Amino acid sequence: MNNTTCCICNSLVKNIFSSNLLQKYSVEYFKCTHCGYVQTEEPYWLQEAYESSINHSDTGMIMRNLWLRNVATTLIYFLFDNKGRFLDYGGGYGVFVRLMRDAGFEFYWQDKHTENLFAKGFEFPESEKITMELLTCFEAFEHFVDPLAELENLLSISRNILLTTEFIPEPIPPPGEWWYYGVEHGQHIGFFQKKTFEFLASKYNLNFYTNGQNIHLLTEKKLLPSIFKWMTKVSKFITPFIQKRMESLTWKDFEKLQTSIS
């Protein structure tokens, strides 16, 4: 990150405001004049911000995982090979991976910063260069210091990426008027608009679909945008019917883990 060019498209950026992060650091924010990406200055405070990798104000973590279980279950079942293998990148404590395996999908876990508590035994073997049917990356893009390098790494694992991050509103809200800046924890350093993702999709020969707010899909598949939006909206009603048709991995995983420790 720098104060003159965009991390996404390398166009010029303009200073839009400063904000106080972690109640101590005055930080400048910049907006790209081309793709609309908003980035902080070089994030020198991150070591302190990540003293706890899961920020203390994230009270919605469990509710979000249940919601995303429904969304991912619906999209994967109808749009992708639901018998394939999947990766939750930046998977935190492993709650989402456990939920998806319980629902019958062969999900694996990866996270460089957080201990795997709920998906032990199902870690992604990064050294083996395995490709996945689809990769999920929830609440991570806004943390990336080098978003292009991170995205290229994700695309080396799968060309289908289901992600969440909040679109930054237009006009850009000032500090104190948008909760997603996360000034209390200092971990959010980059913010996307729809046209930011459209630029990335074009750059990497992908298609981009969104619910218009916080659920997004980069994929090689061509879909009707209205279908994607509809599926994300009604997923909580559809998921129970899908689960009846899928074979849960809960017991198989138990047997595997029992064998590995005996």
C-alpha cells in the first residue's frame, strides 16, 4: 500500500479523510479515481491490531457462520459440483468448515493467523498444490495488505471464489458514520465497490455476481445475476431440503478422527 497509487488497479488515488484507529493512530484514507477502491495508508499498526486475530467486537461471528452455511449450501448444491472438494480460506476457528461438513460437503480449513478449534483433521495441505471446486473467503478481503497477490493465490487454488465483504457506500461515508471501517480494531484496511470487483473480474477473465451488498462470487461460470441474488435471499428456506438429500459427514469424520488417534 502507498499514498499515491491504488493497490487494485495502480491508478492515482486521492486523500479523502483521516480517522483515529485503535484510539491512538491517526490514519489517512485514499480513494482510487478509477476503480473506487478505498485504502488506508501503509498499515504500520497491524501487529498490534492482530494481537487477537478475531477482533473482540465481532459479536456476530456465530450468527454469520450459520447464515453463510445456508448461502454456501444453496449455491454449491445447485451451481457447482456438490461432490467436489472445497476450501474455507481464512477459516478462523473452523466453525464454518464443521457446519459445511455436517451438511455433507467436503470442506477443508486454512488460516495463517487463527487456531483451528472445530475442524481439526481437515486442514488444507497447501504444499500439495491441490485445486478445489470452490473456495470460500469470508470477511477477509478487507484485511488484505496486497489484495492482488492474495487474489492470485486464491485463484491458484480455485477459479470459483465465494466471498463476503461490505460494499463501501457512495458517496463515501466519513469516519464515525460507517461501522465497517472497524476503527476500534484496526484490521480493516481496504474497501471495495461493485466496480472494484468488476475490474478484478475483467482482469482475471472471470464473471462477477453479487447480492448488491455483502455476498459476492467470482467465477468462471456464467449465471443469471438475478438467480444468484435470489438464491442468496431464500437460502435459509432451501437449505433444510438440501440437507435431507445430502449425506452428512459428521459420523464419518468422527470415525476418521477416532482411527487417527487410536
